[in-house]
Amino acid sequence: MSLRCAIFMLVLLGPVIHHAVAEPPRDVLDTLRAGHPRLFVLDDELPRIRQAIRDQPLAERWLATLQDKAEAMLDEPPVEHVFATVRPRLLDKSRLALKRISTLAGLYRLSGDKRFAERARKEMLAVAAFEDWGPRYFLDIAEMTTAVAIGYDWLFDELSDDDRAVIRTAIIEKGLKQSLPLYDRQKGWPMVSHNWNQVCNGGMTIGALAIADEEPALAAKIITAGRDSIVRAMRTFAPDGGWPEGPGYWNYATRYNVFYLAAIEPALGTDFDLKKMPGFAQTGLFRIYNTTPTGRQFNYADGHDYTNPAAQMFWFARTFNQPICAGYERDLAEHRPSIFHLLWFDERGRSPRDDDLPLSAVYHNIDVAFLRSAWNDPDAVFIGFKGGDNAANHSHLDLGTFVLDALGHRWALDLGPDDYGLPGYFGKQRYSYYRTSTRSHNTITLDGANQNRRAAAPLIAFETSPQRSFAIADLTEAYAPKVTSARRGMALLNRQQVLVQDELDIKSPAALRWNFMTEAGIELDGATATLSHGDVKLTARILSPADARFEVLSAAAPAQERQQPQVRNLSISLPAAAGKIRIVVVLTPGGDGADPPAIQPLDTWSKQ
């Protein structure tokens, strides 16, 4: 009998448990759910999941996909304690263990196939025997603790007493106790507000909940410390749900933030009111806005432009009654589900267009704006534009940069991160590298220099209408003390043309360069450039200064850095000058048939 048939025969009537939200008890373990499983998904919820698999063709296909992966895992050797070659860490092994254990244990819970439980047991015992879980980088420990804690909790009744003792000891000694010096001294990741906070607090709390009945004092200490610490990271979502580290780290941070919440609520009967924190309920929409009509991302910071699945979107859909998040994720993850896509499956949800989601949005907490001409149209115009903070974690010196998609192609691109193993990539040498420097981004350089490392660039104006949607960033801090003021406006006109307008007041003569990184073919004709992806065209035209001309520059990086031979820089170079300078460029997808807009000072944009 197939696994799918077995699951269909196991469909049972039963209520879906809705976990009540309560105030934190005097002792965090007073309300600990007895027995196992207690993390993420309770046994009472399995009938709903089996019913969804029976009723929903996509859920059935996902089950088949995960079953195939699990069958392959049966013959694979367990992970080994082997460090990565470039950076001495175990993170890839931790993630592989998490993928295997959660998939195998989750499918066992759905089907009762003991082969999967036994293979997950072997994986847990193998990593429990490691000499350590990578103490140099706590992310390695956190993700391995998550992996083993899930297996311990979900397979508790399938493990022998000896197995439980070995696995529990590993969780405690190689996972939980490694966090105590940091919690006690209030140093390192417990004090930061970026992804490390959510991943490490999430991993430690999940581990503590798994063994809380056997080691209550240790578990209570870690759960309390984690609760107090994760608030720092969750404040970053306020007020509207944006994330400063880019889309890839949004996925990582929210995955573990949701893991944390999805673990404490069934285990303790409370979420400590964390779901009510400003901006968190809106962050699923941020992911939708950050995804372009072609399915790529606005990949600012150390972000890649491809889009990875995020099962937490289903959790957002159910928790905050946002079916649009579920509809989005079903489309995206159709061929790449995780076990959590199946366990949190939500069949509701329509497209952003059908839900009347506004076309454009601004995220004031990170000073990023998204402008688009349509939803559900792969040829639509999309602009991702950022001010932001150069001091943010994983930031590049890229204030004022943007990406542009139209007619099914990316025209202005962000190169993304370089190799994390480069010397000083997260230290003093970080902004000496091409990809993290100002000169590789679609913004302005003065005298070829980087922007100020501590500069912030607020979006000082944002408006949207069918005729004109725009955002304006104040870039003055980025170029101080060379400028009295610097601003960039990005506008989408009549849902067709894109206007890029820069206004600077330069104190003393400085050479200015305007940059536009592209993989498109380029043909120059003075103040006009025709870009092409095959037969698809986009025209760039300089409207100001009148004597400015386009040129094509190399985008090559130094030899030891990541190369991008297919990328070139469509640039405007102005000789050293002081005083007020205005650069206006209009970008027209599909050719140059539309009339250029009249130039209006940025101060007047809100008055039109």
C-alpha cells in the first residue's frame, strides 16, 4: 500500500486545537504540556493535515515529493562532523540534519511508516556523537539543536530509554548549555536585533521545550532568557513589517521567529503576546511586495535575486487570517516543498490582484519602496528602491539604489553578495570589495568614493496613483561632508515610464558618476541608450544635464573576488564641479515611443 493511500485511510474526525493565548505565567513551565509531541503540530491536528492531503491535489503532490525525498534519505549515510572548506563551520551539516530529521519524523507522524522513524533515529544518534555542534559559530549550534529537538519530540515514543538519554544529553550539553554564558553576560547574539537573534533564540527555546520535563530548571532559564531577548529582533519589524537585511535574511529570520512562536504556543499555551508586536503581522505582505513580476527579488544587502520557498507564509496566513500569503506561497513552492509546507498547509488565498492589494507600498522602518504597474502580469514594470541605513546588518553601501524589471526581464540589477569567506568580509575590509561598495550599485558616487558607512537615507516622500507613483530619498548623509544636500526621486509614470531624478548641492568640486548595472545588450547614441534582451527593448534617455552622454564601463571586480562578466555599467560621468546639479534619466520599456516627461523639481512632486 502506498504512503498516500495509507494516509487517506487514516483520515479521522477530530477537532483542530486552537491554542489560547495567555499572559506569561509566574513560572514559564507552569503550563507546560505533558508528554510528546508538543512542538509545532500536535497529534490532534494530524487529521486536518491528512484531510487536506486527501482533498487538495497540490498537498497530495507535495506529499509525493517529500516521500520521494525521504525514500532517498533511507540509503544516505548520516551527516559527519566535517567542517566546510572555506569557513570552518558545521552550518551546512546542521541544515542537512534538520532537513532530514524533520522530513523523516514528520512523514512518520503522518503515515506511521517506521522506516522513516528509524532513519531519523540514526541521524540523531550520529550527530549526538559529534564532539561538538560547531561552537565557533552559534548559528551552527542553534540549527543542530532545532534538528535534534524536533526528532526527540516528534519521535519520543519510538525511542528507547537509552536513545532518549543520549539524544537529550546532546541537546543539553552541546546545545543549551552553550548559550548560558551569552545569556548570563548579555553579550553576543542575545543582544542583537538581526537574524542571529531569532535563529539562536529559536533554536535554544525549541531545545529547551523538548527536554523541559526532564530538565525543568535549565529549560525555564533558557525559555525566560529567550523570551526577553527575541523582543529585540521583533521590534525591527515595527511599524510596517519590513526587514533591513534583505529578502534572503528576511526568510531566515522569520523562519526561526515563526519556529519559536509555533513551538511555545502549543507547548506552553501562550505566545507571551509576541504576535501582537507592531509590524510582525504585516511582514508576510513585505515578502509579496518584494517579489517582482518575474518571480525575482529586490536583493538589497547580502541578498540573492532568486526566491526560495518560505513555509512560514502558511503560518502567517492562518495566524493573521491573511489568505493572500497562502496563495502566494502555494504558487512559489509548488515544486520545492518542505515538511512544514505540508504540516501548515492552507488551501485558501487568491492573487494580490484579486485581493485588491495596492500596487505600490513603502516600508518606513527600512526606507524601502516598491512601485509596480500591475499584479499577475509577468511583463509589468517593477521598481524596488531603497534609502535605508548603511549600518544595518549585511548592508552594502548602496543608499539610493534600485532594481528595475519590465517586459519579463531585469534591466537594472543588484550584483548581490560576494564570498563570505573573503578576508575581512564581515570586518574592516568589507567595503573594500566591489560588490559591497557604492560603485557597484545603481546609485551615485562622488570622486569614486564609498558612501559614509554610518549614513542613513530616509524616504521623505511617497505617493501613489494610477498616473504617478513615486518615492524620494534624502541621501545627504551618504555624501556628507561633500554635499549640502542630496536627494533621489524614483517615479513610475502612467504605469509605463520610469523616471530617475537626482538633485545635489555639492560644496566643492567633485566628479560625479551615475551607475546602472545591467546584463542587457547596450547600444549608445549620445544621450540615448537602447538596452536589449533579445528582441525586447528598453530605452534610456538623459533629460538633464543637456550635454551629458551615456558611456559603458566594465563591471569587473578584482581577480580574487566574484566575477560578473555578463554585467556592464551604463554610466553617466560628469566632470568635477560644485554647486547645484540635477541629473534626470527616463527609462521606457518597449522602446522610445512615449514622450519624455517635463522636468519638475523634486520639491514640487508632492504638489502635482
